[in-house]
Amino acid sequence: MDPASSEIDRGTPEKGMWSPSVDKELNLKGKICPYTFIESMLALEEMETNQVLRVIVDYPLAVCDVPRSLKNEGYEILEVTPINETDWAILVRNKEVE
């Protein structure tokens, strides 16, 4: 199997979908709040300013709580999109260090 085929579809302009370039992906499937938020914050702290983190969650509350909590911390939420019936992708742009 081609490794690229196992990746999540990031969309293409031809399909009418667009996603910014992802610098790091964090798979948090099977984890619940508040761990989804904490692990997302830790990953963002290790990244450069303006880099994009894709967080994959399958816990329904995390779909709302992670973006809201990250936005409250000053991060830019680029999009929150369903991947399938159970999984969601949250794209977050890292902020400048204050």
C-alpha cells in the first residue's frame, strides 16, 4: 500500500476543497478532554510561529472544546472539518510568542 494513500485527504482545489499546508499532525483518537487540549498545546509550544498543526480527534466534545480553548489561548483556528462519521480534523496556526 502506498503510504500517501493512508493519509487523510487534505483536499485539492480540483475537488473544491482547500487546506493550508500542514507542518505537523497530532493523532489524538481515543483520548478525551482535557488531554486533547493539553496535548495540542504542548505540540504547538514545540512548533515555530505561523506553522500549522492538524489535530485529529474522535471524542465528540473535543470537536468544540479544543478549538474554543486554543482560540482563548490566542491561537488561530483555521478550520474544523469532519473526516468521516467519527473523526474530525482541527487546523490551528501557531501564534507568536509573547
